[in-house]
Amino acid sequence: MNQGPLNEEELEWLDDTLTQYGNDDSVLDVSELDGMLTAILSAPGTILLTQWQTALWGGETQLPHWESEKEQQRFNDLACQHMNDIAERLCHAPDQFEPLFGLREIDGKEYTIVEEWCFGYMRGVELSNWGALPEQLESALETIALHGDEAHIAKLEQMTEQEYEASQAAIGPAALQLHRYWQEKREAGSEILH
């Protein structure tokens, strides 16, 4: 399997494939996938490949009917390569970790779209038990949930442009903080086992 970040063409192919086989309950674009994989890698416990791939498509009954085994293999290879790249950055190069946010141009101005990534992240959080998160880190999760949960839409609409941009800028650091916390917990747990 290839290593390193996916190129533009590979990311576009993943994006198109998610759209092609997607449904109302599935991950629909590569930004949402990136968020989900980041949460899975940051989780308190290990989430199996079959578990997150089933969740990615919205459940057991929603799994795609692939055109060919080769297409399915390519999707799995690229998704896993992307996941490995995120893991590498989270663990060994946090300064290079950057959520894969979307961009949208409106009236000649480019806007960062964080919602898909945050929805994906929260989807990944649901696959594990984050209940033991200490109070001081709950705000980091809330930073992501603010943009990843429809319950917060009214709150977002009341923000000034500066507040909104600040809330977007806080997402990446919050994800790193959460990853670092659970990673230290897992390492401490594995030392007890040895």
C-alpha cells in the first residue's frame, strides 16, 4: 500500500465515490471522511476497520453494491492510506496536522466550510465511549460539536463574523488536544498491562 498524503486526483476520486454510493445516513464527502477518521484515530479505544467502514456508509444495510472488486479495493486502499497519513501527523508531526476543510466561493470571496468535517468528527466520536473525557477537555469537544451538530445552528447564526472565524480556527487545535489526551491515556493503560 502507498504511504504519505493522497494527491488531488485521489482525494477527488474518493469524494466522487462517497457521493456516488452515499445515502442520507452516510459520509458524503472527503472532508466529512477526514473528520470521521481523525475522531477514530483519537478515540479512547481501538475501532475496527469493519466497524468504521459500516458506520461510514450509514449501517449494515447501506453498504455499497460496488461495480467491481477492484473499485472496492481502491476505495479501501485510499481511505486507509489517508487514515495512515492523518495518524502520522497526529502522532509525529502535529504542527503539520490540518483538518481537510471545504472551500466555497461566494461573490468572489473564498469561505472555509468546516461543517462537513465537524459532522464527520462527531460521527467518529459516536463509535467509541468518550464519556470519561475530563471536564477541562469537554470544551475542546464542544468546539468541534459547535459546527458538527445541528442543535447549534441558532448559536452559530448569532455570531459575528470575527467570532465565527475564531470558532473555526479553534477546531484544529481542539482536535489535536483531544487526540493527545486519549493517546496518553491509551499509552498509560498499555504500560499497566505490560
